[in-house]
Amino acid sequence: MEHVQQDYAALRQGAGLLDDATHGLLEIRGADRAAFLHNLLTQEIKRLRPGAGAEAALVTAAAKVLALMTVLADADSHWLLLDRRRAGLVRATLERYHITEDVSLHDRTADWSLIAVQGPASLTALPALFTEPITARQPGDHQLLTLEGIPVRLILQRWTAAPGACLAVPAQHAPACWDRLKARGLAPVGWEALNTCRIEDGLPWDVNDVDETRLLPETGLEARMASETKGCYVGQEVIARMQTYGSASRKLIGMVVESRTVPQPRDAVMADAETIGEVTSACVSPALRRPIALGYLKRPYYQELGRRVEIITQGARQPAALAALPFNTP
């Protein structure tokens, strides 16, 4: 556990280097690609200038989440940075909507390796790595750079509440790029520590906490990922109606566990004798020195912060208290 604590400290206080084998890239080409994506995704796409990006979701007509992603606009293509476990589903769904538009879809996951640089010092560490000036400023901004002759696409992408970036590198150059980043002083860290940080920060991850049974407003991500002004897109009517007329019937919330046992995904959450929800992610929080969890609870329970509940883990009842997200860490 000592290495996890060191990795956690690096991500909370400095910058950590991660081999990001979780995410992949889809490339969308063709003259109609911006309008095509704009009509299907939850975010403004047609207004993205080359070099800019936006977080977005692909949802069903009922607003259930098929995938979360960051859309990157280039002069001659758009890229979707997403969990690689969603790549096949997203491509198949987009192809289903593709009729006569000048659009072609390409899975580039095998062509590019992704290396993440995460933590509060990540954006200050990056300029010293490249000979070209970094012009990317906002989340989703991206640009092509070179690292000692290796082509790199720098994407401002955070996986926790702290600043961060993702470096897309041609797969054949990934080992050399990794070695050069380490040589420049970036310390490798593990995904367990990153996962701990993002749970403390109350950020749901695709697949882990978001699947096709979840409505986007239930995840708490609609403010970040859904435009309120762009007009029609698949699922827009449901999302707009929920934002205007009422709260979700269930919602993602935090839980602070009062025992030492870490809950597991799909563990039931109970209030008295009633099942009111389930856990999706959990970890031991170094900041709070106890296990914490994310999970979906029914209304009105998710509105009752501080309420005591029980999490059923391996047949045992564990007391816990409901908490707002992000967790109130010192």
C-alpha cells in the first residue's frame, strides 16, 4: 500500500505519469462530420474551431447514456476520446444514424497509445517537455507537438478535479515517449491512486459508474456535458424536461462508510428494510481515513445528506452516512 500512498501524494500535490490503456480514439472524417455529430451528441459541435474540444455524451432517445467522451475538432477530422470499451458501441450507433451524410468512421485505438499526465502541477510541467509553445488553454483544447522528434497530440483532459492532460502518441513511438517523459522527471503512478482521487472528487467514470441504465441527469454530468442552447439532438427532449420540471428519480451521491470494509460495485444500499440504491465505485480515502463510495440512490434519499444507511457487503451490514459530492476532504 505504500506505493499507492506515494502515487496518491504525487497526484494530489504534483504530477503523475500514467499509461492510459483505458481510453481510445475514434476518428470521424468527411465534409458533414460536424453537423452529423452535432445532431447526435449532447454538446455544441458545429461551433468548435480546430484545436478546440468539448465534453459530450451519446445518449438514447430516452436519455440513457451510451458513452461519455471528449470531442476534438481538427481542420480535416473530428476525434472522439472515450473509454475504449465503448468504442465498438459508439461506432455501431453512429453508423446506424449514418444515411447519406459525407461521413466516415474509423477506430484509431490500435494506432495511438495514450499517456496521461495528471495532477495540479501537470500543466506547469508540460511546457518544458516540448520545443513548440503550448497554446492549449481550456479543457478539450489540443494541438500537435513534438517531443525529441516524436509526434504527440497534447489534449487537455483531466481524469480528476485537478488539471491534467492526455498525450496521444503513435503506438510505435509510445515506449520511447514514456522513457523520455520519465527522464524529464515525471514519476509514473498507478490507476488505483488515480481512481481514489477521482472518487474523492466525486467524478463518475464511464463504465464504472455510468452505463446504459443511467439517465444523463442521474449522473450529475449534464451541466458539463449537455448544452442548454443548441436545440434538438437525440435525447434532448427528455434531458430538457427533467431540467425544467423536476429532479431525477435517482441520482449519484457519496457515502462515507463507518467500518473498515471497502464496499464493492453492485452492493445494495438499505434504509431500514428497504433497498434504496446500489454502490458503483468505492475506495479507501487517504484524506478521510476511511472507505468512501459512489452510488445511485432513489429519491428522496439522495436529498437527505447526512442520513445513515447500511451497505450490504458480503452479506454483512455496514453503517454509512450520505455525503455531498465532491467529498469534503481536508
